Amino acid sequence: MSETDFPTVDSRLGVTAPRGFRAGTAACGIKASGRPDLSVLAAHAAVPAAAVFTTNRVTGAAVRLSREHLGRRRTMRGVVASSGNANTCTGEQGQADAREMLRLAAGALGCEAEALLLAQTGVIGRPLPMEKVRAGVPQACAVLADGPDADAAFAEAILTTDTRPKQAGVRLDLAGRTVTVAGATKGVGMIEPHLATTLGFLTTDAAVAPDPLQAMLARAVESSYNALTVDGHPSTSDTVVLLASGEAFAGAEAVAAGSPEAEALERALSAVCADLAYQIADDAEGGTKVVVVRVTGAATDGEARSAARAIANSPLVKCAVFGGDANWGRIVSAAGAAGITSGPETMRLSLGGVTVFEAGMPVRTDADRLARVMAGHDIAVHLDLGAGDGEARCLTCDLSPDYIRINAEYTT
Amino acid sequence: MSETDFPTVDSRLGVTAPRGFRAGTAACGIKASGRPDLSVLAAHAAVPAAAVFTTNRVTGAAVRLSREHLGRRRTMRGVVASSGNANTCTGEQGQADAREMLRLAAGALGCEAEALLLAQTGVIGRPLPMEKVRAGVPQACAVLADGPDADAAFAEAILTTDTRPKQAGVRLDLAGRTVTVAGATKGVGMIEPHLATTLGFLTTDAAVAPDPLQAMLARAVESSYNALTVDGHPSTSDTVVLLASGEAFAGAEAVAAGSPEAEALERALSAVCADLAYQIADDAEGGTKVVVVRVTGAATDGEARSAARAIANSPLVKCAVFGGDANWGRIVSAAGAAGITSGPETMRLSLGGVTVFEAGMPVRTDADRLARVMAGHDIAVHLDLGAGDGEARCLTCDLSPDYIRINAEYTT
């Protein structure tokens, strides 16, 4: 699915914009700053849920517990999220604390604990301050509401070192029904002094059964969150959750997999995910520019992905972008080292639409135009390998001294 | 072969310390600075040669020509090296220029051009200044000599952004004969404004046939050069060459593969390669510390390599080392994301011998001792995965704002 098929997103639509959801937050003191750090997103009933988690072998207690719950049931009442402490590498106590959090929320919401998912980011290796969390969970449940203020509060409470909240939504017409897909996310590279962590919370009021919902989410995440790299360091807490309330369908049959409605809904979901991933790249730690790397003409999609990721993760390429340097050599050599089968003779590289390398050699270019491209905020890197039909896309940011300042000056 | 088996290296021994080699250099003007930029290393006759090259699909003309020559013959008279211009992405003209350089050297040395190898590093995408090179090649050949001054001049002339020359050698007794293995190298991350490039020139006066020589070099490089990463960006020009004059054997039979002599020689070669690789990490662009990452207890050596490389290439880990932060979380999570099969429960991590993480949780440590470890110049990271016998080692440096300054402020 190409991005040009995507509907336009609306940043005013947050997690409760789809009907059937409420959100509540609290500032219970997990964050030393006193900012909101506990949030609850609740559907009116248990609804089809889908989720994807980090592939890191080191995972937080929340990821393990959420996986366990989703392994037992495919409908969920909601998600509890806390920020400021990732509850990762905290042993048996951490696992017990995670369970207690969901038991408390289940009590307040009147559902079973296993009908809830948990997402946590922040410092790792430190015990959760449970006396604070025990107060915060019911407090957040007590203020559940829908509407723009609830959306904004939720988007705010999930943040850690992010400099701004990130939400996006799409309204679409699905066979005569107005359906909304929306979400909020956090990220920006690393959080507190520790680990890169991304959380995404997505909602829709379309009616979709759990299996097609999970498939839809997996595909939407593949081209958005999974195509995003800030520093090539996958986190221990990454979680993206999608809940489908079905309220826009008023009891009508759920969207069938493979139907035109499912495709339209998936385009909307992909647009929301792509926009949220862009907002993370745009707020990346120490980042000053967003870089979209597109690799086409690869022998396979796998080779294209490998080349795109190698370019996006190369510190040399990222430093060049920071310095405004149209350094084609670093880009083609990063691709060349990524296990591709084609050589430089068939490559063609353009930066912001200006061809800079072709047929194994640099191309004489309009230096002023190229300087304008590199001075921009969004840098479009397009490398065609000239070998086949494989393609991939990767989203990243530049590498600035601020990244090092942020990540070197902390001590744990 | 563990490093504790390695003989001690002597930094006073350079490429002409083994008998049968001479070196000559010239400053022909490839480098704008006027510093020496053309060098020739010549054996007294065509001798067994072994070489390993970059695996990048984008390669310089020198790499392609040297591969071609080694495909035709296994004995070589010598190596010509130039620095300041990598002759990469220079098309047909670059290939013709490379051939002409070796023809000129062959004329001066009285051998066939295909009995010579070529190594070039520097700016990419710019034509070689052939009028200067044409003067420089015979000039370097005219001053061929052996001894410490010739060694020092050679080690100097191959450098680009390196801040100091790098050489090392080992003297050993091989069945009653005194044999020397020595070498010079360059590296430091990137050169001029462009690409990471490593060159290594190794010599020995032992008699070894081409096949066992190549096998010996491949193994020695695997645990030294191939275990080195400054910024995870493999170059287009990497070349390590080993020439064996046999002069210490005075016509006696060459070392047989698998013999105790071959093993002793390989240990000496491995020691020289390991020392040269260390010198590159120690002079890495923007680097202030050397980090030795050792991963043991992996399910396979491949998993250990993958985990060690992920740790060594993580910008988060490198920033933490720069900041003197004993950030165990970044290290175990980098390993966790590297496709390993074991989880955090069986991991044990130590920094400079101090255990900081065990059984899935951080370990309470002596903070003063840990601070002293992190304040040191050499940081030993040892992660045991507790799963099997696989192990690997990786050498890297930290990431400082100077790296970004060096790589962002240049424009091409």
C-alpha cells in the first residue's frame, strides 16, 4: 500500500474520538517532576483488541503480562499505561506489581484483570513506587471521560522525554457509516536516562473481529513503527495496541477481512500509524531533521529493507544530514555494505529529487538547489538499486551533538 | 585461539623488520597538506601473498584491481599505496589510472604490473591527480630502503585523518630460526570528509606457501580487524595484505599447514593484527576510550558475534561510555535485540570485572570501584549469556561530540 493512497490525518482527533472510549489520567508521583504519569484508556465493554510488542529478548513486566492476557482472550476492556518507570529488569516483584496494577484498575472499571493490557516506559532496573501507583490507578479511573480534553490529557500523560504530545486520527465513510480511527503515541529515542521506548494507543469505532484486526495492525505497523529508527537500539517496552469498539456499526456485522471496507479501514489505520511514527521521528532526541529513506529497484523487498535500514542507521549519514552535507558517498557505501546483490553501476541516488549519483559515479548537480534541499527540515533520500522490484522505506532523524549530550551526561 | 596465547608485540618493528622487504615513500601532492601520500612496499622477489578486502559492494578501483591480480597469481613483488584520494566511484578512468600506477611501479621495480597490489584511501568520487601520481610512483621506488626510518616513513605515508602512525611486530623462534612478523596500518573511522577505510600491510620473513598464508591471514583478521567497529559503516577500500619473503628460512622448506611452526606463526600474526586493530580503535575519530566487548555463554559463536557487535555499535552504549556511565540497561537491551535465543534471566554482565547485572536484575555494586572502571581509558565489557559455549569479541570506541563535529562540519 503506497502512502499516496492514505487519507489525510487530523491532529485534533485523539484516542476518544472514536465512539465507545474514555480516557483518564493522574499524576501519582512516579515522575519526580510531578507531571501526569498514569493513564487509563477504557472501552465501554470488552472489545476486539490487537497488539504488537517489542522483539527484544529483554522485556518489561508489562510486555510479558500483556502478552499473557492476549494469549488467553482476544477482547479487552482497556489499557493501563504508566510513564517514568519501565518496570523492566525488576524480577518477580516487578511482575507482581504489574499484576496488582491491573487488579486495581479492574476493580475500578468492574471487569476482570485479564481483560486489561499494561504498557510502561521509563527508567529500568528500579522497583515501581507501588504506594504511589496504588493511589494513582483508581484516581485515573475516577476521571474517565471522552472529548478533546481527555484526548489531550491522555497524550500528555504517556510521555517521558518527549517534548510534545503526539496524536492523530482519520474520519472516513465506511458503507454509509462515519468511522473514526485515532491514536496517541510517545517515543523520541530514549526515555529518562535509559532506553528507547515507543508506545502507541490506537482506537476505532469500526466493528472488526480480533483476527482481521490483528492482521490489519501488524501490516500498518510494518510500514510505520517498524520502519522507524532513531538510533538502531530496539527497546524493551515497545507496545502498540489497537482497540475496536464497533460503536459506529450499531450492532451491524463486523468488517469482513478482504472487503473494500476492510481495505479502507486499513488505509485509515496506516495513515494514523504513519503520522504517529513521523511525529516520533520529528521529536527524536537531539534530532533537528526528519529523513525519509526510500530504496527501490532492489532484488527483493528484504534487500531493500536491509539497505534502507543501513542508510538510516549509519552515524556517518546522520552526521552528514545534520551538517547539511549532500554526502552521496556515505549513502551508497552504507547500502553497498548491507548485503545487497547489485553494485554501484546500476545505482541511482537522489536527494530531495536532485540526482547526485548515477552509473557508479557522482553527477554534476545544481549546487544551490542541493544546498536548499539539505537545508530543509525533511530530507528525502531515494536510492534506486536498478536490480529488481524490491522496495522499502525507512524513517529516521539526523545525529546532533545534543543526542550525545542527552545520552552521555546522565548517570544512573 | 585466545588472546592470552598471543606473544608480546614490539611497536619498534615495522614492515621492513622481517628480512627481504624495503619501503619507500613520496609526497607527490595528492594530499593538499603536502604530507607524504605515496608509498611502496617491495619484496626482493615475487613472494607468497595473501590479502582480504572489504565486503562492500561499492569498491574502489584499487580493490578491484588487486582482486584481479590475486586471482591470476599467488606470489607478489609488492604493494603500492596512496592516501588522500580513494579512487572510488571514479568510473573507467579510475580503473585506468589504477592500472597506470602499477605499470609505473612495475617499470621502476623491474617486475610485471600484475605482480603488484594497490591500496588507496581518501576522498571518493574525485579523479586521481595523475600528473602528480606519475611523478610520485618512481620517486617512492627510488628511495626504497629497510630499517626503522623506512618503517616509520611507510607507516606515516599511508595515514589520512589518523593522528599517529600505527605499527607492530613480533620476533619469534621457529624451529631454531628467528622469524619476524610485522605490519603497519591506518584507519580511525573515516578519512578526509568521506568513508571509513582501513588498510593493513603485513610482512614476515617466514616461508609459507600462498594457500596456508591466506588461511592464516583470514583467521588472524577475523579476530582483529573484523572484530573492530568504529561506527558500523564498512568502507569501500578496506584491504589487509600479508607478504611472506621466506628469507628467514634460507631456502629451507616452507612452514607446513597444521604444523606447530604454523601455529606459532599464526599466533604471532594474530598478535600483530590484534595490536594494529587496537591502535585503530585507540585513534578512532572523536573517540576518547577503547571498549572491548566480550560475549560468552551464547548458544552459538554466531549469536555471540551478533550480540557483541550490537553492543559495540549501539550509539546509546557508546554515549554512556563517553559519559562514564555504567549503563547496564543499554548493554543488556542491545544484546536482547540482537537475535539471541537466551533471555535476561541467565545473563551476567560485568564492567571492568565488576558484576552489574545478574539473573534478570541489576546487582548492588561498589559505586566507587565502578566509577573508577568507567573513568579508565580501556573499558572491558563482559556479557555472559548463560546459554552455551559460543563466544565472540568486539573492539570499539566511545561516541563523543567530536565524532559529530568531524563528520558534520565537512561539506563535499
